[in-house]
Amino acid sequence: METIKASFDDQKKIQLFLEEVEKRYPRYMRDQLQILSRAVKNFEPFTEFALEICIKQTLWSANDFHDVVRHLARTQEQESIIPSTDMPIVEMSSTYYK
């Protein structure tokens, strides 16, 4: 648990989240921590925001956290792929060559 906590800036929020997860899944806490650890490792830039979302939406499982953080990462990735609308649009003529 301490390793997971150290990965977050807001210690109160991660403590609350971990307590709620432990209440709901006491027998599977080790599995929950492994899932959280993987999510933090793979999606590090999005973990703080994902934690906030999970708390606001009362999503109290490591799988929920993983799904949220993965969604945030994919959304960010898609936004970086989509070209901005500031780019000029060049219209092509419909001339055919033989």
C-alpha cells in the first residue's frame, strides 16, 4: 500500500480510495494493489486526475481506476492525433488527366 501511496501527490485522496477498496475487497486486496500498481506504472501522467474521478463517481475498485486512467490516456492520444482546425484547407480542382 505504501508503494502505491508514494506514487500520488494527494495523500488524503489516495488513502481514502485505498480504504474504500479494502472495505469492499478485503480478501482480494493484494490483487487490487497489483492492478493499481500496473495502472500507475503504465499511465503515470493521468493517475491524479483518474483518482479524482473515481472518488467523485464513487468508483471503488482497482479495475474501475484502471478503466478511468486508460480512458483518459486514450482520449489524450486521440486529441493529439486529430489535426487542429487552424490548419488551412486547400481545395483541389476536379481536373482529370489522361
